[in-house]
Amino acid sequence: MLNLFFIVAGLTLLIAGGNWLLKAAVDLSLKLNIPKIVIGMTVVSFATSAPELIVSINAALDGFPDLALGNVVGSNIANLGLVLAITILLSPIDVSKSFYTTDWPVMMLASILFFFFIYFDAVLVQYEGIVMVVFLFLFLVYLLRFQKPAVIDEEDEPDVMMPTYKTVLFLGLGGSALWGGSELLINGAVGMATIFGVSERIIAITIVSVGTSIPELAASIIAIIKKEKAISLGNLIGSNIFNLLAVLGITSIITPITVMDEGLLTNDIFWMLGISFLILPLVFIPKGLRLGWRDGLILFIIYLTFIYVTIG
């Protein structure tokens, strides 16, 4: 009963946090005259990746490396197969050139870099973590200097800026609520899964990863409702980049992460690479530079297949 309470309370905090964070993100983009896609891929992505970072560092330090790795790999799969799928099932997204010239390639480069660092020796060590964090820093510098919007918004009406203290308040409340809500949700979900005797890797890849992806889902759905699709798409791509380069990068700098369950290398990592790659052809087929409900259906079916194969 306590675990169920944790799950419900966690979900409530996550939805509220997503709303507060989005308000602050939109206002920041107006105040600083920065494209909303950049805010989505920096401020929102970092805040919604905070649960993965906290969970992964704690798991690695506590001697549960598969929880740290499975959490990130599973979250990246869930962000695209579950969160993006639901987002575009609710409303189609028109995508412009910079998506396939910058954002998607960086996500794929980060995924491939992680693959080569972990696949051959089954461990992420300190110098590899440093390389990943430096790559992230260079990407953010490029974003802030050169990036243009990667999504075409339906409405371009002027927004009214909030007072600065409100922006800071919403940013702090949003980040805190997302962090606290994710912690409650994970504790409840892992508690329930442990009662049923599910393995550590399966818990990480399914329940924990979905739990830590709920901030992205909340932020993206709220973004769609408020017609802020640039933040919706940018948040998901940015979150996957942050998960790999920041979460695993920072965690492995603090302590090496060793693969304990080979399933991460023989199954999970290939699903992550595959679904990340698939986003590009989906953007162009059947209608160019658009993600619609059919694409959402394909991604959702792939995600369900991944869950079935992994648990099976």
C-alpha cells in the first residue's frame, strides 16, 4: 500500500513539475531571445534528466551498476518509443532542416560513442566519462551560438514575459518537483517489483527507466497542449543526449560503471541504437519533415516489442 502511495504521489509531482518547468523555459527563451529549441535541449533537458543522474550515481556508488546503465539505456528507448510516440499520437510535429543537420546526428554520435566505450570491455571508466562530458560541453556551446529552431510552431503570437522572480521560482519548483516525484515513483515501483521477484536489470530497463522518463512525458504533453512543440521535440532529443553524455559521463567520472548482466550488451544497447536511428527515416516517410500519428504508432509498437523481448 505504501509503494502504491509513492507511485501516485510521484506522478502528481511529476505532472506539476513539468508544468512549472515549461513555464520557466518558455519565459527564459523570451528574456534571453534564445530559440525555444535551445531552451528545450538545455534547461528542460537537464532538469528532466536530473532523476536519471541522481538514480545512476546512487546506484553505481551503492554497487548496482546495472541499475545505473539500465536506467539510462531504458530511458533513452522510452523517450523515443513511448514519450515521443504518445506526443505525436496526440499531435503531429513539423520538423525543419536543423533537426537532421544537427540534433539527430549529435544524438546518434553520443549513442555510438557510448556503444564503443562500453561494448568491447563492458566498463565505463573515468577518462571515457571525461570525453563524454567534454563532447556535451562542445555541443552546448555550438547550440547557444549557432542553433536555429528545429520545429515549426503552429502559432507565433507574442508571449507576455513573467517577472524574473517568478521565472526563477517556477524553475526551482519545477526541477525540485520532478526530482522528488521521480524519487517517490522509483521507490514505489522498485518496491513493488522487488516483492514480485523481478531482476535488477529488468527493473532498471522497464520500471525505473519509464519512471525517470515520466518527467519528459509530462513536459512534452504539456508542451503540445500549449503549442510549444519546439520544446517538446527538443526536450526529448536533448534528454537522450544528456542521459548518455552527462548522466553516464558524470557517473563514470565519479566511479567506474561495470556491466554485470550481459543482456545490456547483447540486447538493450542494440534496441537503443535501432530506435534512435529509426527517427530519421520516420521524419521523411511517408511525408517529408513531419512526424505524424502513424510514426507514433510504429514507435509505440516497437517499444512494446522491446519490453516483451526483454522480459521474455
